[in-house]
Amino acid sequence: MVHKPTLEENFLRLLAEFTAGDPMREGVLWTNLSRCEISRRLAEMGTSASRYTVRKLLKKHGLGQRKTRKKKTLGAHPDRDAQFQNIARLKAAYMAKEEPVISIDSKKVTTRPPRNI
């Protein structure tokens, strides 16, 4: 492999926009671009790289590949409206007493301390 000084720089610049990660697991990163797409975009940036070279760069920087998929909805919960009515009733009661109301939407609970960004 011939060393191209701007290859890695262009690779990292390109992937900065197309990299995502798992907020529950530090260090788990991926891109939804295919190796072929990365190779094509690098060529457009003036740095050609084969799919094989792209694979090596992905591995070196700890990036996996992930396809975007639509998630299947779980459907409506029969008590969903009752839950929101109860929240609205409690909110109105607290506000009538001039007590603070805090709304929190939580999907997962983790015991890991938050990381600094």
C-alpha cells in the first residue's frame, strides 16, 4: 500500500459527518456508508482508496458498518390515554398549588455515570 498523507485525514473528515455511536456503550461507533461509497467519496475529495484500504481504515479507527433499518412499532398500549390523563390531572393539581412540575421522558435507565462531552 502506497502511503498517501491526506488519505487518513480525508477519511476522518468524511466519516465525521457519517459516524454514529451507542450512547449506552462507550467506544461503539459505526457508519452507515458502505465501503464502496466511502471509496467513491474519498476519490471525489482527491484521495483514491480501494474498498480493501477503506476496510483497513475502518478497522484501525474502531468503526463498524451498520445498515439503517426501520424499526417495527410495538403498537398502541390500551392504557396509553389513561396514562396521559393521569399525568395531566397530576400536573393540574401541582400547578394549582403553585408547585413545580418537571417532565422527564426516559427510555432506559443506566447506572453508568454520564461521560463528559
